Amino acid sequence: MRRVTPTSRLPPVRDLSFAFGLGAITVAGFAPLYFFPLPVLTLALLLALCERVPGHRRHFLLGFAWG
């Protein structure tokens, strides 16, 4: 039987920091830079990252880090 610890329910720090970085890059897609494809690309990368991580709680934390 697998032992569940509080840290086993969280995504790795690497994934959280990657989602945070994607969210920070997304800002360049809005005024004053208007690089419009960037938010679509970063959202697609966030969804690909969420596909790799199991569990709804982890998906929420990745989205929270992104946004």
C-alpha cells in the first residue's frame, strides 16, 4: 500500500515554477507589447503540463501558479 504524505499530493516545485514562468511570460501578450499569439501558446503549454500531472488538486495548484 502506498503511503500518502502531505508533499505527495503537491506537484513538484519544478512544475510549479514552470507554470509560474509561463504565467509571467503571458503578460507580454497584452498591452503595451501586444504579442497576441503568446497567451494562446502559454495556455496550451499549461494544459500540456496539467496532462502530465494526476489529480484535480494538482491541476488547481498549477493553474493558480500560472495565473
